[in-house]
Amino acid sequence: MMMSLFLAGSSLLSFNTGFAIWILISLIVFLGIMYKFALPPIIKGIEEREQSIQSSLDAAEKALREAEKISKDNEEVVREAERTAQSIRKEATKEVEEFRAERMEKAKEEAEKLIEDAKKSIDQEKQKALQELRKEVTDLTIEATTRLLQKNVDSETNRKLIDETINDLSKN
């Protein structure tokens, strides 16, 4: 009786070369399919988001250049006021300087806001892309594991185990 249990247990621990080769072939095919079909759309989406954010940054830089041009125009107005008259000069200079400071401050605030929004958008899009990638990898891993094991396994339990594994990997 004890001997038959020992022999039955050893078959569980034995190495089956044919089965290992099929697992290796399945893994290679799975990785090839992921590389061919799943990776390009993800990379394309990330590149499109990057281009969109870059155009926002370019718009912010353009706004800053326009603000500098306005500043130069304001300086010319100051020179004209100085030539006009001594009595008007003090008041005109004061008004122009206040106006210029206001516009520069507004332009700087707008440029900083645009840059900050772009950075936030980049971070959000990056997080979204990472979440989508994790979900896609989880779904594909569940599907591949279920097919390999040929068992009915609870999808929610699998998802939790795989999420924990991915979280452990991302911590390392």
C-alpha cells in the first residue's frame, strides 16, 4: 500500500520532456503574438499622446514669445512718450510700466499654467497607459494560464493573484 502511494507520487515529480517542449513552444508563440499584435497599438497610442502634449508645449512657448514681443512694443511706446513732453513723460512711463508688468505677469502665469497642465496631462496619460498595459497583460496571462492548465479556475482569483504578482514585480 505504502509503495503504491510512493510510486504514484513520483510520477508527479518526474520531468516530462515532451510536455516541457510544448509549454516552451506555446510560450514562444504567445510572446510572438503579443509582440506582433498587442505592442504596436499600445506604442502608437503613447506616441500620439506624446505628440499632442508636445503641441501643447509648443503653444505655450509661442505664447511666451508673443508676450516678449508685446513687451518690446511697450518699450517703444515709452520712448515715444518721452519725446512728446516732459510733463506727460512721468505719467505715461508709470502707466506703461504697470501695463507691461501686468501683461508679463499674466503671460508668465498663462505659460506656467499651460506647462503645468501639459505635465499633468503627460503624467495622467502615462498612468493610464500603464494601467491599460497591466490590464492587457493580466487578461492575456489569465487566458494563457487557463488554456495551459485546462482547468476551470475562478477568474477573479486569477486576476487577484496576477495583480499581486505584477505589483510585487513593479515594487522590485
